[in-house]
Amino acid sequence: MNARFDVIVIGAGHNGLAAAEALAKRGKSVCVVEQSDAVGGMACDRLAHLLYNPAPSGVETREIDTVSLSPEGAHVLIRRGEARFTSGKPHPDAAAYQTLYRRLVRYAGLLHQLAEAPPPGLEQGVTSLAGLRELSRLAKLGVGVKRLGKAEMREFLRILLTNAYDLLLDEMPDGPLPGALAADAVRGAFSGPRSPGTVLSLMYRLRHGGGVFLPAGGMGAVAGAYAEGARRAGAEVRCGLGVTRVIVEGDKVAGVLLSDGGRLDASAVLSSVGPMQTMRMAGIAEFDIEAVRRARKLRAKGSTAKLNLRLGGVPEFTGLSAAQVKARLLVAPSVAGVERSFNPAKYGDLPKQPVLEMVLTDGTGPSTLSVIAGHVPETSWTTDRRESFTASVVETIERFAPGFGSLVEEADLLTPEDISAMTGAPGGHWHHAEMGLDQMLTTRPTVGMARYRFGVAGLYLCGASAHPGGDVTGAPGRNSAAQVLADGVA
Amino acid sequence: MMDGRIETRDVAAVPVGLIETPVFSRLDQISTAKQWGNWAGYISPLVLDTMEFEYFAIRNQSTLLDVSPMHKYRVTGPDAETMLNRMVTRDLRKVAPGRVAYAMWCDEEGMVIDDGTLFRFAENDFRLCCQESMHGWLLDAAWGFDVEVIDESHSVAGLSLQGPTSFSVLQAAGLGAAGSLKPFDLVKLEPDLWVSRTGFTGDLGYELWVPWDRLTKLWDRLWAQRAPWGMRAIGTHALDMVRIEAGFVAAKVDFQPVLTASRLGRGRTPIELGFERLVHFDKGHFNGRRALLKQRDTGPRYNLVRLDIGGFKPAQDALIYHRKRREVGHVTSGIWSPTAKRNIALAELRAPFGGEKTDDLWAEVYVNEEGRWDKRLVPVTVQTKPFFRNDRARATPPRAF
């Protein structure tokens, strides 16, 4: 007799755990199966360091400043819409920056309601109550856009689909200040500020108001809170156990086979990994040819590496106070520089001048500089290549913090390949699938999958490749769980 | 040029216009009508002599048609059956090696992409013959399966030998072993020569498949036996008449292959085309199954039906009315059938017409009487059986009919 649950969740990432919690709270028996030994998926200290949205309950966060480093030493201190030089002097473009920033946050707020709930869908038509409810959500966006006033509405529609490069440099001269926004617009993405749709991805990043938060106890604490929430709701979380196969019988999910040879029965399976990995687990023959093609063609080219540098002491950055060193440090000296760093990635090469986001971890023990480096190739990471990339990152930091290199005691580089192996994220992509115009809202991850459902009854997607996508919000998981409940399959 | 650019004149000449099949020179020699058409990029005869002669040869003697322009794809490998079974609507597990199966395949919404014949040479070896180019679709369908898909359109050629004396011609040409073939059987009679008892006429007939460069030889071998059996070479116009009599549907005529239709809602499901018996819901998943399952419960939107039409004027493209008032569909293929002595047609009717509702249907036929148009409303009756049926089509062994 196999163990039976109402729902099995593949992967104990924050989204899988959020889905498990939502389902367990509604009285479903839930088992979360995680192949690695730790919960949290990409929400772990080795991989992530900051939150851009409210943390789960029980986790304290602290909003921190951003410092965009300047090769000339004119570093810019940014907090939400305010910008000045780290020396305290006013920044000549502060007013233009503030206007632009506030506008983007206001526009992002309009998209916010679409971004958190499941994507709007009119598949039921407008003759049913559910269909009308969907229509009203779209109407709300329409009303919101209308309320902006004629001039602002025009501006919203004008910039919505454009690229960050043009938007930023229309408003101010190039430098570390617009560079910071450009870097934020493309972080985790296989795109440069000149790529179309990067204004939308920037708005997406700012949709919670644009604050940058450091969770107390690190990302591990965030993951712990998600796991705790799931367990408290009654879900079972089993680590160190992979799912080798999703069992499908008569076009319905029947359960999963586990890496230890065991089997769990369930009428619903939620998968935190990508659509293609999920299809492979259930068997390609169970899906329509077009659905497989779309999953195959999903743009999920990992382009972001994580480098954890353990330091023998606290680094000193020229021109930064001890407090400012604890800010989010960006190496994005110009919008053009961010675009240039993307160029080699198109050909599978390393960026010559990598764009970096760095956070010095809290605490009294040995400090670690957590670095996210953009625009790296997805594959072909030889030992040589790893070493030379690590060296080039350290060298880049050295330029702003003389003597930094000698502080580095240990370097832990996680390439997209490593991230994929560790977490199951498709291609090791930061957001599981590129946050492009064609892969957002009703077309995320692909056409026909916006309702988190696969063709096989009872099979759902609950990871970041589903709407609303990346970031540690748990929203894809919760939305997926809501769909499971609405469909009444478990 | 040294700078890596390419001069247009250095590029090998690409053939422009229609391409000749291996037997074109033979056809050109015997053609008195000189009516040529474009069949998948090849020069193909529409009529060689007169359509009437050719039609009657199909029904009374035997005929030879070059079917080499047909698209042909070889699918081999351990997963060939699984992969194709996921693509087509019928259950291929029931099609044994040495058999041919007529099949349809659909998109994810259950709309027919194309129909064709699947030849099963061996457990893991199939060939799909169809009208539309299907290489890209097959590659998509094959993704994730251990199979190899090869486009044999230009390397495998075929002749269709059809008609009551077709077996006698085969026997005279030394291919009498084909006598044991039952309809839809397939056998390798000689190295490089496969013979199947298949065709598009609803009558006794065979298709012979050889490598491209062997076609001329095969043509000559059969052509040499033509005299006592009254064999004629034919064009596709006559073939179109007999396939309507047999009740076979033609892509782009009776239905629009959904991948080539650009307008919404032009696709039709196998159920709507009258082929629900070839949709095997119990075989596991296949492309479009979920959509078709839904339609099985809600019912079709259209019904493609066979019609017996009053009068004798072919009703091609005629509109169909209910109670002479309400337009409910149109004729997709219509001819005067010389064999059935009836005015016959295939027509698409909006459901429930052609399904539950079949009475009081009328066709509006336009007749051009030397410059003056006349409009006639003639009664139509829905037929369930093909217009042409003859036991000789199924008799095994076949006789010299």
C-alpha cells in the first residue's frame, strides 16, 4: 500500500513551500519532496541575498541604501527616489532621477494587481460570473491608467514597451546613477538595457515600491520561514528525496515515483521546476506536440552567476564610510557599460567589465561579500574559465577597494550550470524563465499555461517559471495552489 | 571574392519552375491534351488524353498514375510506434507490420492537420504518405522520442495502378505474387520494390514503390503489358472524379489543413469530417485528444456528408439550404457520377444539419446557359454509403474482372 496524499509538491523552494502551505491550510494533505538536503531552493544564502518585496511573516528585514560605484570616485547613494553623492554633496541629476523614479513606481503600481494574482484570462468568456470577474480585473487596470490623466497615460503607454537605455538617457546623462537602474532592469536576465521590454522588467522590479531589503538572518531565514509556514499548516516536507517520475494514468496524475524506489499516490502534483523538466518526468507522450514545442522553446538561458567571497577582514571602499559599505553596492558605471557587458554573453563569452551587485553580510564572524554577476554564459564552464572569471570579478572590486584581493580567503562561484544542478531552475536562470514581454502574464511561461495547468489533469506548475515569475514572493506557488483548489482536483 | 562575400553568379543554379518526375518524358510522349498541373512542385498531368476516357479506364480497365510528387516520410527507431501513435488519432498498435493504415492527425485543438496513409514495413519502420509538406511537424512530433525522421519525398517514387484489370497487368508483368495481398496489405516483392493494395479510387488497385531512379524501369515494365488489359495513363482530374465516388476527402478541398489556414475557425476535426471511427480515445494520449474528447460530448460544429443531388448539373460550390430558406452549408466537391448515374457531392453542413437533421435540404445550383445564368433549387438527400462500391475491390485473390 503506497502512502497517499491529496497533493504532492515537487521541490521545497519558496514557491513549492508557499503552495504547500496554501493547500494544507485548506485541509489538503500535502507532501513536499525535495531532492537536495535543504529547503528554500534559490532562496538560500549561497544564492540570493536581498528581497524586493515584503518578507514572509516572522522574518525581520531592514531596508538598505544602494551605492552605485563610480570609477572616478563620485559614488552615488540611492534610496528609493533620492540620490546624492556618498560624500553628501547633491547630485546634479537628482531631480530628474526622482521624477523618473516616482513615475516608474506609480506605473509599476498599476501593474501590481495584475502581477500578484493569477494572470487575467478570458477563456470562460464574459457570459459567466467568473468570466466577468476576470474582465473586471482588466477593467481595473484600464481605469487605473485612465486616472493617470491624459499626459501621464500617454507617457505610460509610450514607455511601457520600450527599452531602459532610451528611457534613462532621455532623462539624464549617462553615469552610475542611471547605470544603477539599467542594472536593476536586466538583473538575472539574458538582455541588455537596449533590449526591448526592459522598461517593463524595470517596473516589475519596482512594483513593491522599489525598496531593497536585507532579511535578518539572511536568505536562509526566509526559506526557513516558508518551510515553517508549510509545516505549521500541516504539510510534510521530505528532503533528500528526488522525484524520478510523475505517474499518469488515463490522462490524470496518479502519483510520483521517488528516487529511493518508493511511490506516493496523489491526485494532484505541483512542480516547482520548469515546464520541460516536468513534462519529461511525466513522459513527453502525455502532452500535445505544440505544448512540448512551446516548453522546449521557452527562453530560459541562465546568464547570472553568484560569487561568495569569504573575507579575512572588512574591506574598505575608497570614498565610502563604514556604514555605506553595508549598502547594496553596484558596479554599473553607466547604462552603456551595462549594455557592453551583455555583448559578449550573446556569443557565450565572459563579460570584460562585469556588472555586479554586492552585499556584505551582517554579523560579527568572518564577513562574506555576496556578489551577483550578470551576463555570464550558461554553459562551458571549465576550471580555467571559472578561475579567470572569479579573478576578473575580484579585480573589478579591487578597483574600488584597493587591497580587496588580499582579503579574499575563499571564493565560491556558482555558475548557471551549478545553479541548475543545485536547484533544478531551468538553465540555471535566475527567474526560471526570461521575464520578457512574450513570457509574462497570460503568456507565462508559455501560451496555454497561464492557469498553471498542464494538459494532464492534476498536473500543475508552481515555480518561478509560472506567473508572476521570479523574486522570493511565493506568489507563483500560492496562485498555483488556488488554481488546484478552484479546479477541485485534490 | 576574397572578403568572404558571395557573388550571385557563383551560386549553383537552383531549378526554377516545376520539376519533372522520372517518367515525365514518357508522359509527355503519350499526352495529347498537354494539360499539366503543379503537384507539390512537380509537373503532373491533369489530363493526358480526355478526362472521360481516363475516368472510364479507371472503372473498367486499368490505369497508371505517377504518384511520386506525394510527400513521403520515413519514421524509424525504437519509439516509432509510440511517437506516431501520439501523433495520429487512430491506434497504430493494431496496425501490424505489412499493413497500411489511413490516418488523420490533428493539432492540439483537435483540428485536422492532414490525412494520409501510414505504411508499416516492420515493427519499428513506418512511412507516412500525405499531400501536405509535413517534415517540420514530424520533427516537432518526434522530439523526445528515439526515432529518426527522413524526408523521402524526393528519393522514393511511386506508381498507382488502379482498376479492375490492374492485377492482371501485375501478373503479366511478373508480379503475380501480389495476388495474395488483401486490401491495405503491403509486401516487398523484389529488392527495392514494395507493393501495397491501396489507392484513391475505391476500386481494385495497387501502389508500387521504388527508389526514385528505378521508376522509369518500373513504368516501362508495366506499360509493356498494357494492350490486352486496356491500361491507360491518366491525369489527376479523372482521379478526382473517382475519389468523390468513393467518398474520400481531399485536403484543401473538402477540409482546410489547419496549419496552412490563416483565418481563425477554418479547422475541422476528424469527427466533423465523418471519421470518428478513426479516433481511438482508448489508446492513451494523442495530439488533440482532450479537445476531441470534449467535442465527442458537446457534438460537432459541422458535418461533412455525402449528398445525392437532384438533377444532373454538377453542384460544385453550391450552397445548401434548409427548407429552401436557411443557408446551412455548401458543396465542397460535386460531380455527375457516370458509374452511379447520379449527381453526387461531398458537402459541409452546419450541425445539426447532416447529423440529426437531414430532411428538407436543398442545393442551389447555378447553371450558365450560354451566357444566361439560371438558378435551380434541387432537393438533396444525405447518403451514408459511398456512391461507388464494388466487391471486386475486396476480392482476394483478385480476378481478371
